[in-house]
Amino acid sequence: MTALRPERESGAGYGESFTDDSAHGAGGGQGTSYGQQPYGAPGALGDGWYDNAPQEPYPYGAYDSHDPHGGASDSTAYLPPVDDETVALRIPGPPGTPEQPERPDQPDRSVREGSPAAPGGRAARRKAAKRRQGRRGGPRKAAASTGAAQGPERASGAPLSRVEARRRARARKASPAVVASRAIGEVFITTGVLMLLFVTYQLWWTNVRAQAQAGKEVSDLQDDWANGKRNPGTFEPGQGFALLHIPKLDVVVPIAEGISSKKVLDRGMVGHYAEGALKTAMPDAKTGNFGLAGHRNTHGEPFRYINRLEPGDPIVVETQDTYFVYKMASILPVTSPSNISVLDPIPRGSGFEEPGRYITLTTCTPEFTSKYRMIVWGKMDEERPRSKGKPDALVS
């Protein structure tokens, strides 16, 4: 085989058998030593091939078909395809590559995928395919994002290796600090919810329940009085025996014997100090101090606004057969819970100086606490039998 050489400019023929000038006459000459038809002549490489082939001249010569032993080849020389990237000969790739389909009946990959063939040879088609695939953010990026969203598989669709899968699983697993912070957060949230429920129970539900119980006790008392089932006398602890009216505050609440929280105060009633050193007189006593206790907040909160009472405001105690009308006289805004002298027959700090018929209302202060006590005193103004009708304080 001869060395690679440039084309001759003499118009030498390509595709003819090697012979001397006399063998071919007009087709001979100095340019006919290669025995081939002229480059680009019709039919040299098949009809229409030249129109679709690259228009650059080959930078190399053809294989010489001359037999070094003097014989001539029966076929034309093999012309390898032109590679625009290297302009050199190349060995065909293994079966299955775009240049070498797996089967003769399968065209190039770009043709199999349905994309139109780009003019200019395989190199131009590869460049066009790259542009179609979107090297700068087209389908490749979409495929990569889709693969990333799939999680356990790579962007290319291939499954992860076992090592890579374990590494990603460890990366997704929360650290001990994160787990601890989550647990603490859940504890705080649960505690907050429980506290909110407790506050709702104390400030709202206890009032609803206590007011319902107190209302029922008022109805029962009035029914018993109307039917003559109860008579004045000694009452059992927790037993209701009278009604307290504070018209200015729109309060009507039962009075029960004793100051037990469970039996009396938490049920929305006010309790009469009637035990031990705290025992006080009854309203019908000729002299003495009728002492009452009640909640200022929660459980019906009958004494919540007694701090708004002013001297002269009526406080009425209704029993089965009598109305006892007191007039508010004085108030002690804050005192110690142990100051039981406010319940004396002549209450200390009330401004009263001689025995009389007094009433004392006690409750907690400030609101929503039980640190101190607030005291309100009143003095008997009228005793009116029920047979004469209601007193003016309840009528107006």
C-alpha cells in the first residue's frame, strides 16, 4: 500500500484499473496512474453520495489498488468515512455503538429514537443530538431532577449501590440532638395544652357547673318554702337555709351552713361561719355578727365584685319567713387570712363601737389568688316579714 498523498491536480481518474496510456486512450495520461474515476464524478461512490457528503476535500490519498506483485484489484479501493473531529482514519466501534449498530437492520441511534438525521455526517449529527438533549438545561436537567426526586435511584435511573444507600440513609437519620430537641418540644407543647385545659376548666367550667348547682338550690329552697317543708332552726353542714341578694351586683345565691369548700363554696353557694372559734350569729339574733364566706373567682364567683359596693348599698338576706335588709357600712380592702377578729360580735376595723346586728362578707384578694382577704361590713336596716311582701331594695 502506498503512502498517504494529496490529490493530483491533473484530473486523474479514480475508480479505473491501473494500466498504461495506450490501454485507455483518452482516459489515460499522467493522471491515470491510480486507476480510479475522478473524485466527485457521478457514480463513483454511488448516485447522490457526493451531494450529501461533506464538501471539504480529503486530506489524504486513497489506498493504491495496484497489486505489488503486478496484479490489479477487481474492486475499487475502500474509502473510510470522514471524521470532522480528527480528520483521520478510525477503527469501527464494537457492535451496539452509534457508529456500529447491533444489527444491520437497525439504523443509527438517533434514527432509532425518531430524531431527524442532521446533515453533514456523524459528527454533525452528534453535535445536533447534544444540542437537542439540552446541554444547558433541557431534558437532561429535567431528567436529573426527576431522578433526584425518585430518591433511592440516581438521576440516571440506575439503582444506588449498597454503600451509597447506607450513606444516604445515615444522612437522612436525625442526630441525637435533633431527637432530643424534638422530644423536649413535644413535652413543652403537651404541657402547654394541659395548662390551657386546666385554666379553661378553672375559669370557665367551674363557673358553669357551680352556677347550675346554685340555681338548682335556689329553686329547691323556694319550692320548699312555698310548700312549708322547712322550718327555721338548726341546719346541718352543707344545708341551704337562706338566700343572699345583692341588688347592685345582680347577685342571688343560696346560703348554706358551714364553709366547707367541697360541700358549700365549690358548689357556687356562700357559707355561714358556724363552727368552732369562727362561729357567728344567725340573722334573726337580737345582737351579733352574721359572717359569710364566698369565692371571688371560679366556682360561681358570687363575691367577685363586692369591692364595688359603697356605703348605703342594700344587702338582703331572705329566709323562709323574713327579709333582713342590711346597709353596706365599710370595707377593709386587704387583711391577713388569720385575722379572725373581723368576725367578732363587734368587728374590729369595721368602725362599729357597740353591739348590734351586723353582717360580714369575706373573700380572697387579689383576684385569682388567696394570699389576702377582703372584708365588707353591713348594719341591719330593716327586718321585714315575708307576709308584708318584698322590701323596697328588691322591688326597685
